[in-house]
Amino acid sequence: MKKISLLLLLAGACFHAQDIENKATFKKNDCTEYWEKAGIRFKKFKTDYADIESVYDKINKLALDAVIKKGYAKALTNKKTYLYIKYINNIAYLDQHSCYDGTDPEYNFLISKFWNKNVLEYARKKYGKDIYLSTKIPPEDLKLYQEIGISNETFDYIAKYYEPETMKVKIPGNHTSEIGAAHSIPFVITFITPYQIKVEDPKTNIIILYEYKNNNWELIKE
């Protein structure tokens, strides 16, 4: 079961700039080859962007602070407020005519590097709010997520706060939050490319674009 889950996790589209190759022509019994090719692409992707975490360490705290400053300065005074981070994507859907299951291992790799231990601990200490990661992870599959490319340090950190009952990661703050849209501060990161990101808050329609050039992150749109 774990082997199948891992294959499904690593299967998916190549990075957004690439086309999903003829997904409609695949049938269930063709998927072994599809998964093998997807695994090879993903392995190369991880190698090509092996140092991306240090690049994201130059922007993740800034992006976090920017969203809160623009839309939630007053909300921070409410003890019920919590941070909600869109995290790793699980299998999105099943289509009997296609091997593509809606997952995106490249996105999962990048998002695990962006929301790493450094920025999560920074957010916990600075804002004192509960932090929820969106992904629901069955206990038996928790270790499989390390195969995505999460660093050992970050994996150990989120595993420490993993709650088997809810199957989610909750990093506790100074006060008990109240779950609900009215009290959430959501963060959605979209990777246009690994070096160009969109930081978004769907509640307040905040959208900020950053691009990495000449070893620095530049604000493109705010």
C-alpha cells in the first residue's frame, strides 16, 4: 500500500511550463510507464533545484509579513486568529481514462522548501498564533512525504506537531484559536517558475508578485 501511495504521490504533471503529455490516451494498465517517466522527471527536477531552499529563505519571511501587514494588522489582536498555509497537494481526482491524478510533485517539492522550519518557527515566535498546514496526511503515509524532498530538519519539525486525530499539522501558538474563515489568515503560494512566485490571500484579494534576479528577490507587483 505504501509503495502504491508513493508512486501516486510522485506521479503527476511536470512543472507548470510543461504540457501534460497526452493524458487522455493513457489507460489504467498503461500507468506503470507513466509513473516511471514522471519519477525520472521529478528526480531531475529535484537535482536541478537542489539549492532552492536557501533562495526561498531570502523571501519567505518577507512574504509572510507583507500579507499580514497589508490585511491583518488588526486581526492579530484577536486571540482566536490563526495562520492557515496551503501546503502539499494530495491526489486530487481519479480518472479511469488517464494516469494523471491531479498531483504535482514539483509544486510539492517547492512548497516544502518555501514553508520550511525556519519560516514556520519565525511565524510562531513573531505572531504567537496557531499555524495550520492544509494537508491532511494519514498516519501510515507520514514518512512518505519525506520522499517529496522535504529536508530532514523541516520534516522532523512538522512531524513533532502532527496530530493523528485530525491527520494535520498544527503548530501551537500562545492562545487557542477558533477554526473558521472569520479567524483565518490564509497564505497561498503559486510558483509561476521556481524563481517567480505569487503570494496570495484569497480572503482579502491580496496578490504580491516576486521575482529572483541577480541573487536578490525583487517586488514585481503589489
